[in-house]
Amino acid sequence: MSVKRLFAAAGQYFLRRSLPHGIISWRYLLPNPPAKVRIHRQLWFTTRDRRIPLPLFLLIELLLWLRWVTFACWHRSWRAVQLRGPEICAREGIGKGTLLLRLLTMSLCHCISPAEIFAFGLYRSDSSHKVWEYVFSHETSAFHRWRDVRPGESAAALALIQDKSGLAALLASHGVPMAPVLAVIPRGASFNPDPWLHDTPRLFCKPRHGSASRDAFVIERRDDRDTPAIFAVMNGMKMRHSSMDALHKALAGDDFLVQPLMGNHPLFAPLVLSEDAVTLRIITELHPDQGIRCYSATLEIPHLAEDGNLCHTILPIEQLSGLICPFPERHLPATAQARHAAVLVRLGDCAVPFWGEIKSSAMTAHRQLPELYAIAWDYVIPPSGPCMLEGNSGWGMTTPQVLHGGLLRD
């Protein structure tokens, strides 16, 4: 490993971290800890890079723990109470000092982010005992690996789901409606979008093996100019102007998929001021008793927050009917409550268009990858019908657990 790559790895693994790589608790030392405690202990050890010897890993975790309990936890807890404290105290009748004490106690004893303590309501006196039922953000990757472990099987499935082109071809052959792929541009090749812009005014370009819209671009035809407009994409939203040079730089790192940028269904189009897509995420899981089933479904509406940052209004979907429901108000900040209420008023009492087709196709897709315990499928819904964008084996767990409870509660 080069010195540059070594420093980059060290920065990601230690230097730029404030939290250890999992929950740290004295309960791990018990001779026979409860099952959920054993799972969290296993997740903590699963985060270790196999190239790092166990003694070095434990030393790194000790240093990260010391950094957290001596400084980072106090600073982040104080900031969290300053931001969310007034509304929580007013709504729930908790004193600000009491709230800070509960936050510090939970965060110091378990090495948990104050933001997730708020998200899961663990600061409440009747909920603090549920801490072991949740999987936290710094355990997410380890949890997915732990659940997916099937020697000789899950590795191939994981490689396939990360290959957007290969996955699209497989799922389309089984009747899953996929977003059209106009072309796959080989890594490092020169790319001229003009041939596709003649028929499709707006294109979406993304890496074949990327995620979270990293290095994705929107290309728009401009009838009054010879050159198209190019925009960088962040969290699924068209953002700042970019350039063909930036696109070619990204193309040097991976193959790129060229797709038409599809519009929103008439039900959703009025919800976004821009032309960004409203997406639907449905998570399917392979349940040991019930087979493949729907675990969670949410509608994600992109917009700019009051401070100019990117965010999404997330609305849960009732799994049987597809009815669009309100997000639990007690888990939302005051500004988000007003935004969610405004969106729900505009939507009215309605269900997701094509819900039965979406749910059925997501479960069909999961049947092609039975080695993976749970997969998040992202859809867009243009007027012509739903199109799956991609599948994700490393999906985020905060929102599903807020809606459905901790993943380890059973």
C-alpha cells in the first residue's frame, strides 16, 4: 500500500472519526451476556479490517473511546440539546438540564451519537432500556455483513447488486420494470452525449458501481446553444453547474450508464419545485418463517431546506394498500413537522400509483438474489408506470427503525 493510500485509510478508520466502530459497553465482559448484547459485541468485532491485527484494533478502539468520552460526546451532546432541546422540552415537559443529563448518560455509556438517541427517542425514561434493540449508524455495515454471511454465496450476490448494468439486465429478464439504459460508456472512454440528446432532452449519467448519486450528472439539451448544460448531482438532486471535463474525470474511474431522466407522476410533480425525481424506496427481506416480504416502504421527496442544505421529506407507505401516511410527529423537528404537514395537505388522502406492481416487482427482484437477507429497491414513478433504478444491499437503517422499531427487538 502506498503512503498516500495508507494515510487515506488511516484518516477514514481513525483520524477523522469521533466514535468507535461500534457500541462499547462493560456488559461485553460478562461471562454470559444477553443475546442482544452478544450481537452488538459481534458487530463491533465484525468492523475490524482483517489486515489489522486484533491488538492494534483494540488499541485504536481504546483511543477512539477516550476521544469520545473526554471530548466529542460532551461537545455533540451540548450542541444537540441547543438545537433540539427547546422544542422537546416544551413538547414533553422535560427540563433542559434533565434532557442533557439523559443524553450524556446514554451516549457516554454506549458510545452512541446524540442525533440517533433523539431519532429513536432513547432519551425518554420509558425507552432507555430499548437501546440494545437498535442497530446504530456506525454498526450498519457490520450488521449487513453479519446478516448476509453465507460462505461462497453472498459474495457473488453482493458483486452483482453493485453492478447496476448487470443487475438491470438480470431483473429485466424476469419482468421487473427497469429504468432504460441507453448506453454503457466504458471506463476512460471519450463521451459525447449529442447522439442521445437528439431524442431525449435530459440525460442522467451515473457510475456503473456507484452509490448515493456520487459522481452522477444530469445533462440537458439547450436548443439555443451548441453545447449542453451539465449539472452535478448530490443525494439524487440536481445541484451546481458542472462541466464535461468533470464528467470525463469521473468516467476515468468507472464505466458509466446513460439513462433518460424521467419525470414524476402527476400526483408527485407539484411537490417538487425543480425537476428532481420523487423516489420510492421499498425494502424487502428474506424472513426465516414468511419468506420474501416487504419490510418497509417510504416516499422520498427532494427539496432544499430553510438553511439551503439538501434534504428529503420522507413519508411512510402502508404496505397493504400503498396509502401515503404521515411520519410520526414525535420524531420530527418543528421545522420538519410543518414541511411534512404541507406536503400531506397537497397530497390529500391517496395511495402510491401502481403500488401493487411495485411491491410485486420488488419481491420478484429479491427472489433473484436469495443470498442477501434484505435489499432496498429504489423506484421512480413517471406517468407511464414505475421503473426500478437500482438495488442497495447497504441501506441506511435509521428511518426504517424509527418507523418500525429496532431491528433486534425480536
